[in-house]
Amino acid sequence: MHAAMQKQQLPHVPSVEDPDDLESPIGIEAGVLAIQPQTGGDKTLQKGFWERPPTTYQAPTEGTTMLRFEILLARIMPPEGEDPKMKRYVVYNLSVRQDSSSVDTQPATIERRYTDFRELYAALRQQFPNAMTNKYFPSKVLMGNFSSDLIAERSDAFEAFLTYVAGHHLLRDSPAFLHFLQDQELSQACQFLDERRNELAIPMLENCFRLLNKIFMDRSRPVLLILCRLVAACTNSPVPHHSAERWALLALARFDTLCDIDLLALYIPLLHTCAHLWWQRGQDQKPITDRLTDMTKKGINTTNTTTLMQAIHKIDPRTETM
């Protein structure tokens, strides 16, 4: 996996070396001074959003793939005219693609604010100071937050920052990066599951899976955990979701030949869940029950009554119903 090349550091916006300085008077003042006064209205943001001009697609070297982080759109929230007492902010629409000779047609998209990027930067600097030495991050500003120039500059900086993080194994595998990538959507999806609104939770979990699957290895812990959560969400109602079998088959394939003993606690409930799904669909359960039989012969207890959702909750406690 090859990460996309970093963009050049923006020369006229001050870099912040100490995370605490992101909100210091000196850091904020420097950010304010970096914003050039504008003449006339900012046409790009007249409707409350910024959009990156179209660019020509640049394919990676033949036979390779390239992970790309792109911010193509940003919106000012809340929209003009809504709740004037609420402080306005910019939401960046972050798209993640795994490009090859052609552009990835199924990007994963999440929305993040400046504060989300800043919290990730600060956490990584604290945990991995050597890896984060002299890494640029845009300063906070007191005014000019909604100028198209600032949004464009921040978008470039965020893309370069995430590209660097994803290309560095320690930073990529950090809890802080995983939290940035999935926590907001995953928490919302789990709340929907608690409310028995699976039809709203499943698309969010699918997007989380696509995102993590582009950044981490196929059989990595984050990918398998979100995949199992997706299977559980598709099967924990009397009538399985229409995509349940597709995700279950993928999960079974990913767990095949898995060597991580810690994830065995998920594999056995997954097999039982898939066997029950196959029974509901009138399909042959024998290939799945044969796996359970082979594991029993090896001395592994496969008769436990832990559900897949309960097994997930033990590894990554959330609010979803067990």
C-alpha cells in the first residue's frame, strides 16, 4: 500500500510545534495575521459551502495502489438563517479512496471539523513526539474562519497530515487515528442499534468498514471488528437484512486461516450466527458446522452461548444492545 505524496507546506500560515499553542494567544494571533483581508464578497461561500475546483486524475504507478485523502467539499454549519445563537463552524467532507490504474468508484466519506483534526494532531504529538517532529498543522484563528482561501489551505494541510499518518506504521496503528476515523459514525450507529433502527445503523457501519478496509490490512483487528459488528447488525432482527449473507460470507473468508488468537472469541459466535442465517435462508449449513466440529476436535469449546454482539461488546464496549 502506497500513500499519496504529501502536499507542500503552506509557507504563509504559521506552523504550530506545541499542541498547547494551538489555542494560545500568540498562536491565534499569528493565525489571524495570516489571513489576508478580502475585497468584496466571497463568492465561493455565498451559499454556505466551499468546493474544490476539478483536477485531472493522476493514476499511481502501474501495478500499484495509492491511498488518497481528499477534501472536495466543506460546509458552514448551521446554515445561514438557522439558530443565529449557535456558533458557526466549518464541516470538512473527507473522502478516502484506494486508487489504482482507475479511480476508486466506492470512496468512503466522513465529515470532520477543524477541532477533530486538531485533537488527532495533539494526541499523536503527545504519544509519538519523534514521529511528529516538525509536522505542520494550521493554527486556530479568531476571524476569517469562513474565507474560501483559509478553507482551501486547511484542506490541503489536512490531506497532507492524514497522508503522513497513514504512511507511518506507528501513527496509523494508534488508537487516536482509529478514533478519528470511526468513533463519531460508530457511536451513532450503535445508538441506532439500541433504538432498533437497524436500517439507519447498517449504512453507517458499511461506510465505516469501507473506510477502515482501505487503510488497514484485510485481517487487521479494526477491520475484522467492524465487519463482525456489521454482520451482527444485519442478523440481530427476526428478518435478516438483505445484505446479511454478503457480509457474512466476507467475514467467514476473512477469518479463515486467521492466526490472531485474541479474535477467536469473535470467530466462534460468528460461525454460530452464520449457521443460523444459513438455516433461515434454507441453505446448507454443513460447511459451517464442519468448521465448528474441527475446532471441537482440537479441544476448543464451541458450545458457548455468547452472541456475536456480546462478543464484540467484550472487546469494544459500546452502547448497542447485546
